[in-house]
Amino acid sequence: MDGKSRQCALLLVLVAFALAPSIPYASARKKDRPATQMEEPKRVLHALNRLTFGPRPGDVQRVLDMGLDRWIDLQLHPGRIDDSALDSRLAPLRTLRMGTRQLVENFPSPEVIKASQRRGEPLPNDPVKRAVYESQLDRQQARQDKKQSAAADPNSDPSASGDDTRTAHREDRQQARQNAGDLLRLPPDQRMKQILQMPPDDRRVLLTSLKGDQRDQLLDGLSPEQRETLMALNNPQQVVVEELAQGKLLRAVYSERQLEEVMTDFWFNHFNVFIGKGADRYLITSYERDVIRPHALGKFGDLLVATAQSPAMLFYLDNWVSVGPNSDAAKGIPKNANLSTRKRYDLKNASVKQARGKRGGLNENYGRELMELHTLGVNGGYTQQDVTEVARVFTGWTIRRPMQGDGFTFEPRMHEPGDKTVLGHRIKPNGEKEGREMLHLLAHHPATAKFVCTKLAMRFVSDNPPPSLIDRMSHTFLKRDGDIREVLKTMLASPEFWSEDAYRAKVKTPLEFVVSAVRATSADVGDAAPLARALNSLGMPLYGMQPPTGYSMKAETWVSSSALLARMNFALALANDRMRNIAVDTGRMLNATPRPNDAEGALAALENSLLSGEVSKQTHDTIASRLEDPQITRRRLDDEARPPNIAMIAGLLLGSPEFQRR
């Protein structure tokens, strides 16, 4: 076992012990005495750990100089904070500023391209868009040829055919790499022009053949738009998905409006949508940008309406295909039919199945999740009949062409007529307004206030928040019309939030851990894609939670030996500058200059820089006992003055129990 592996194995036991599920909050202290409150520097660190994605070097002092109350007030009003520095980092990610139709047009899915071909539409005139379409058509044709070849000669030896194919592919790749030499020596603009002029099959072989340094050389010097184009030639949809993930990470790391980003992440998780489902690959960009973020600190009722009408939510939970059993669409009554025509329809004999076409019947997915996950909670007092009635209310809330980027529309022909009764409340026939009435009822229900405030308290205070705090937050929620900012103010004014028992009582999710490590080390992120891949390996792919429950905020979900080892490996890779296009300056982490051979001095400086000096004796002693390890000392017989491995020490601290908690 090498030195790094020994350090990982040693600390893994320590971390696993320290990150065991916390004692429930209410039992962590005696109920007959008030919670002990924190001193001011500790309060600042606590606020930074809870209201941001983690403190950066110098943040504690900056907040102390500004005043904690003023800093919190600014975070609650993000529009007052200059965030222009972030804009320059997001500028290369063009898809983040595109509307859904633009995304579909510039980065078409195979379904869109096939539909275009069926309609006999010509290829785009724009050379870039044309190349993207041609590349995808070439891929489709290659797959079709392969299937036809196999079907034409079913008695052929598959292994022999496979060997011949692999040999041909290998020769094509070798030839492509040889031809790439001249291409890579061209200036960026000429290089890009020549790639776009290649026949689609030659271009496909080239782009799939170049690896490592050659691939980097191909991208070197290209503009962000040209880089996007090269990615789109391989997989257009993946450009949208990857830039969305990169944008989220860059915002979390660099935005000065940290509470807004934390709340955006919270609400996206609360109103979860899975990016792997069809049209949602395109719809989520607008969903997070135009629905979640603008309402993150506003009124809950407004957020609820915005999510209900979002094409991303309508598509994800299938409400867009929900048809009322007694609606005109279900009965097959033609659009704009007059009264005499409608009377001719025998309602009992109408072929409902034929009339629906691609549309389904009544779909209860959204109605169920609206009450169970978005508002009332699983114990909110509703019944299965209520779920069905809510589903009837929202029939007609749809999207005409989700794969083309269309927005929300109300379709009266799909809407279920008649009265509906939900939670004892009668909803009279009123078309689209029935849904708005339903959302208003749920947004102002006491069970919704309790459920939402419990989740907020779980995110910011404890896995098991005290009922007294939830009650006060719920009271504010109901009194102030679901004003999220006011609810957070109530929480931040509470003794429970500032209690010693709440300090580092929360285990970081993988997203919080990765982003906080980047912020703590002041890493310069030139490309956030490696961070997104790290989250995949840590079990929390961005926008990748398939069930509507969203990711858990509780420690028990994220604490296991394999998960902790993966976190340690990430910490060591980050600190040792082994993540592509992410630069860590160990000198900046030190905030001091230890003597050349002083590993103990380096450890002390890094404890202050990365953990504000808040390190347990157990963690300190465990790392200190290994400071003579060759992986840390880096001493050689011919160079005793060689300085210690600062990056290794930093990586071990980032993997420590103290850093895992917030």
C-alpha cells in the first residue's frame, strides 16, 4: 500500500466514526434549559456554512468587518449584490441564455431530425447547423445500415463479421489520426472551417478517433461557440446537458449571491425534474432559469403556479397527456363543433381510445406529487379520492409540442367538465382557473406551511429540527402569505438556528462537499465538467434524480464507507491539482509561509485556512502522526531540505470529519 492509500485507510475509520448519524436534535440537549448560543466569530462561520456553499479564505473576516446582520440582509436581497464577475465565467455557456426553441433548433435531438426529414424539410442553410444535422443523419444511416446488413444475412458468422468490422474501424481511426496532424497545425478558424467542410463520415471518424493530447490540440484556441459546435457534431443534446451542469457549479462556486443559489438548489430539489426524460433535456434550462431562480426568495404560491405551468414539470409528470374521461377529446367530439353536432354523439358508444390518439386517459402523477411532495406532505390529510379530483382539475394543462420547445397552454377539449371536490372544498367548473384555485388552496393550507417549513429547517438547521422552530416558521408562512424571505428571517432570528447544538450538525451532500472544497481552496475552475463527473461518482449527478422525491438532505443517505472513500479520493485529487482545468494554488491556502521542512507548521496553517482552526484533537493527532510519511515529507537522502507536500496535507483535511460537516 502506498503512502496515499495508507492515509486514506487511516482517515476513513475516523471519518466514518465522526459522520455517524447525528443524535436527534430534540434529544441533544435538555428541554428544561435554553440552548447555548455561539460567540460572534463562530456565528459568522456557522452562517457561512449554512447560507452559502461554504466559506472561502478570508470570508469570515470580511463578514465580521461588514457585520453579520448586514451580510445576512444582503443575502436575503440578492438584487443588491453585484455579481458581474460571475457573468464573465458564464458567458461562454451560450445555451444558458437560449430559449427552449433555440436549444432545439441549434442542438436537435434524433427525434427532431427524423421529424424534419419526414416532413421533407431542407437542411439548414447555416453551415454550422447544417453540419450538426448532417452528422446526426450520418450516424442514423450508419446504424440503419448495420441493422440491414445483419438482417440480410442472418446465417453469417457474427464473430467473423465483428472481427472484420473492428479491423476496418481500427484502420479508419489510424488513418484519421495520421491525417489529423496537418489539421491540428492550422490556425483555429481555418481548422474549424476545414472540419465543417469534411464529409460527415470522415468527420465522425476524426472526432471519435482523437484522444488525449490530440483532442486537446483540436480544441486549443477555439472560441466557446466553436467548442460547442464540435461537441454538437458528436451529440447535440449533450451540449445542453453539460452546459447546464457547468452553469450550476460555476454559480455555486463563484456567485456572490450565495443564499439565492442555495435556495435555487433547494427548490429545484423540492420540485424535482429528471433531465434524462425526453424533452426535459431541453426544458430544464428554462425551468431553473425562469421558474425556480426568480421565485427562490419570493412567495411560495407564485412558485407553485410557475412550476405547475412549467413545460418541464408538465412533461416530467405526464400531465401534458392527461385527458378528462368526460372531456370532448375523450368523447371524440370535433373541435369547434356546434350544438347540433355535439348532440349527435352517443356518449356511451364514443370510441374513447380511438379519440385519444397519443394522449392517455386521466393521469394522476402530478396530482399525487403536488400534494405529497410539493405541498401537504405524505401525512397531509388527503385521500386517494382527493388525488383523483386534483388530477381532474388539471386536465387541459398541457404542451402542444414539447419536443419543439412549445410552452404551456390550456386545452379546453382535454379538460374534465363538472364540479370537483378536494379536501372538502368544492371547485366549480371554470376551465383553467380551476387549477389556479386549487394551487391557491394548497399554497395556503396549514399542512403545506408545516411541510415546507420542516424541509427548510432540515436544510438549514438539523436533520431533526425542533418542533418549536417549525411552528414559528409555519406561523410566519401563513401570516405572510407564504413569503419565503420572511420565513427565512424567522428561522435566522431563532435561538435554535444559532444554538451550539446546531453547529456542524449537518453532513454535506456530495454537491455541498464538492463545491465547498473548491471554494475553500480558492481553486480556479476553467472547466466545471470534471466537477460534474465527480458528482456522478459520488452518487449525486446534477439533475439526475429520477424519482420526484429529489435528493435526500439527511446524513444517513450519504454516510457509508464507500462514499467516504470516494470523497477522500476527490479531496486528494483536487488538492494535488489532478483535476483537468481546475487549478489549486497551495500557497494561497496556507495564508502563511511555514519553514521549508516544517510539516507541522504547514498543518497548522492549513487547519486555520481550510477549517478556521476548528479541528478536533483526534483529527489533528491522526494527521500529525503521519507527517513523517514519505508521501508528505517528500524527503530524499540527497535533498533533506525538500519542503513538505502541502497538497497532501490539504487533501487529508478536506476529507476530515470537520470539513464533511457544515
